[in-house]
Amino acid sequence: MVLTTLKAISDGATWPPAGEQARMDRYAKNALLYEGKHGQVWPELNPFPEVASQRRFNDSPQYDRNRVDMAVNWYKRLTTVFADLLCGEPFKVTADPQATADRIIKDNALVLNTYDLSMDVIKNGTGLFKIRFDKRGIIEVINPRLWYPIVSPDNAKEVLAHVLAWSFKEGEDEYARAEIHERGKITNKLFKLAGGKLQEIPLTTIARYATLRPEVSTGLDEFLIVPVQNILDSSGVYGMDDYSDLDDLVRELEKRLIQASRILTKHADPSISGPSSKIDIDPYSGEAIVVGGGQYYGYNEGEPRPEYMVWDAKLDAAYQQVELIIRKLYMVSELSPAALGELKQGLAESGSALKRLMMPTLAKVNRLRLRLDPALKEVLRLTAALEVAGRAQGATQLTNIQIAWEDGLPRDEKEVVTLEVARKTAGLTTVEESLKRLDPQMSDADRVAEAARIKEETPEMF
């Protein structure tokens, strides 16, 4: 259920907004999975308590011997791999004027912010850019937990307003703050929470909001919130996260690993039996002890010998299932083993071979890039336009914005040189263009000088 009216964030409305709780719960669950706190999401995997729950990191842990912590953080690895391939190598932006684009990118650490946003897109299905003006254009990445889009009741794809709202406590009282973004203006509101209902109060109630104006004109007839969505269906408002499809597989994987570990631990401490004469009495505690490992069962000559039931823990079937689950995880997550460095010797002998192994992963990266590229261009354009509207010194509009993305894979220099030699031999390129591809960091002047030197030394190439 989506919000179709601003009445959902107004005096007397329910907080949090009706119909949004499931999305917020999904975000909270995915945050725990990313952080490796899987026991909080699936407590049934390890029901045995930790005895000393409050201890320093270097204290000796005291666990129930049946407790096994085995969080396989596939989620974090998945997120960072795709973010690395998408933004690990900085993208390059060209625009008119270039100096303005370079300044905006540098002042806002845009490459790093885009990396963080791409992780939100993978983890939550949605990432958010927010543009604001404070003497210059500022680009921020906003947590999607704060975002409540208001859409048309006739067309869920048509956004009428973007609401950023959050609750907090001040002393004994609980409040909610809302920032309502409409085309051309931003409305600031403050509410007090009472019985799960919003009660609007003046912004001056809380000192840090006293200087906020209730309504601010942006000078642009556009939204200053730019969402980036993961996969969307035709009726979707929120992107689909990449975690939910993996939950059953990861839970089963951890279950099998925990069970196998518990079995091995149990049978690593066998009990023994022998003559009762080997049993001593501790003079301090009065307890019967035997110098040795495990439990000891004494018996006398002529008595039935005690036996301990020992299970031959053949775990081959468990490990086979673990391998099967891991293969399914690769398939469902579209993550190639090669992306995690799992390469058999000689399997990827060139850059092109590595790309072939990475086809599913690179296809997904490209899908994310198709979503991110237009949003990033819109963010740059809006930032420059906001600076012009705010009359910032040296502000100019940005036009002809283009973004060159890298593939995130290691560069195979030998393969690149071989390709350029083949192009030059076939007459399909010039020396200067080849040098540009071979060394993108080389300046135009150095490239011209190097081409001239090559022409002088090897005139047959020209």
C-alpha cells in the first residue's frame, strides 16, 4: 500500500504511516543481515543462550557448549562486490562547462556518495539523492527509511511529493519531523507524538528547528529528491532488494554449518571408563576427579562395564548439501565465483576470459548502471541549476552531461596492447588514439609529443 495524499503526514494522522510498516520492517531486517547480526533475524538457528552476554572483547567467553555462532555474511559480500564493480573505479563526467562539473563532483565527494547510494539500492531496493543549497549546491545520500513518496491515486509512477520524515525523543517526549518536497517548494513541519498520532506543533518548540522557515521556495519547478530504484515492476513504487531472495538459502546454509559444528564439538570431547582406583577425591571440594579429558566412569572387576554411546559422525551428506546451497546462492544472487576470486588455475588466462566468467555478474552491474546513470546526470543538472537560482558566485547551468563508467575489472595490459597493435596494423586507428586508450591519464600535450617521437623513430607505422 502506497501513500496517495499528504494527509498521511499531517495533524491527527497515524505514525508511522499506515501501510508503510512492512517496508520499514524489511529495511530493518536487511540492515541486520548486512551487519552480520543474523541471530537477531533467525533466533531459531541458535536458541542456546550466551551465559556471559556482557563482557569485554578479551574476556574468556562463557557459552552454553551447544551454542555455535556461524553467521555467513553473504549479504555484505554481495553488496560490496557489486558496489565495487559499479563505482570502485571512479566514473568520469564530461559536461559544459567542465570546470563547473568538476567542482560540484569534488566538493560533494560524488564518487564516494554514489558508491554509498549503490549499496542502498542493492540492500534496500532504493537509494536517494537529496540536493540542497547552502552557499553552494550540496548533494547528500538519504537513508530510504526516511522516505515516504506521495503518488497519484491514478498512476503510482507519478510522484506528487517526496516526504522525508523521522521520529526522535527529546527527554520524555517523542516527536516527528517532516520535510515535504514538492515542485518549487519545501515545507517543514514538527509534530509531537501522542498515542501513535501526530499532533502538529510550532517549529520553535525545539531549539535546533527554531530558525527553520515553515515554507521555503527552491527557485526550481522540480523536485530536489532523486530516487534510484532497483528492479521495478510496472506497478511498483519501491525497488526490489537483492537480499530477500537469498534469505531461505542463507538460513539453510547457516543451519547446516551450525549443526555440523555442534556435532564435531560434541564428539571432540570423548568420555572414558576404567578402574575405580584411578578416581581421586579433590581435598578442597570433595568431588571425584580424574586427571584426563572428558568424563570418566569407574567400575570394579566383575561389574558390567559402562559404555558410552558414540555416533560415527559421517557428515558427507551435510557437506554435499552445503556445496549445493552455495551453488544456488551464486545462481540466485547472479554472483560469479570469479568475482570472489574463486578461480581454478589457468581458468582465466586473459581479461576477456575473466569477463566471460563474469557474464551474469557484469549483466547485473549493467542493469544497476542503467538505473544510476540518468539519475546521476539529473543530480548534477539540478545542483548546477540550484546554484544559479541561489545566485552562487560563478554558478552556471550544466549541459551535455555524459558519464563514462568503468567495468571494475583489472586491466589486462598485454591484451590491450595486442588489440591496439591489431587496430593500427589494420589501419583502423591512429597512434594518438591508441595512446589515449592505452594511457587515459596522459595529457593531450604529452600524447601529441609521444606520437611525434614514435613517428620519428618508426616512420613505417604512419
